[in-house]
Amino acid sequence: MPGQPPARRTVLKGAALAGAAGVGAAACSTESKLGHARVPTPTAPVDLGTADAVPVGGAKLYREQRLVVSCPAKGQYKAYSAQCTHAGCVFDKVEGTEGNCPCHGSRFDVTTGKALRGPATAPLPEVPVRVTGGKLVAGPEA
């Protein structure tokens, strides 16, 4: 019936699908600097366990705490957020000194925080870290 307006149900379905597509596109925006996390770094000190768990010249992912710690030389540590600056996904692994985001394939140098492969372009936020009594503590006042 060419001259009749579309059914109300058809119009509502179309509007719902258009809205969902807009939300999906916004979630994949490359303009994000912190992903979906409001605070991608700890707001209180976090105990990460023994310092010797991080190999000299390597790095260790603390996925649950959303942190990655590298050890460029014995007794020296650097920590960064392990949350991708593109869409906020937490790294799934660290290979050598590269952190991998499982959502869109971004890669980061976990010794400098620099984005190596996009879509992420912003570096990882650095997190203060110190050794106290042989244990790593990261976050404010660390």
C-alpha cells in the first residue's frame, strides 16, 4: 500500500535502533583520553605485594588493581595505569614491555606509558610507586 504512513511500531523500532547505534559510536570515540573510567589511577595507596615479583628489565601486570609496574634497573620501579586511554579497557597481558588492550588492539610501552599502536594516542597516566619493607605500594602518597 504505497500511500500509507508506516506503522507506529516500525517508527519506534527505527528510533530505538538509531539511538543504540549512536551510543555504540560514542563508546568507540578516539577522542577519549581516559576511556570510561572517571579515575583511571588509584585514589588511595595500593599494596601490590613483593617488589621482587617484577623482573628487572621487565614488567608485571596487576590487572585487578588496573596497574602495570616496570623495573628498568634493580630497585627502580615505574607504575602506570593499565587502563587503555582509548576506551578504558584494562590490559589483558604484558608481553615484554608492551601492554595490550584487548578491546581495540592498542599497545603501550609500559616503561614510559607511551601509546605505540592505536587507536589510542594519549599516554598512560603515571602512578607514584615506592618500595616499603620489600613490598610495592602504588598510588597517592607512594
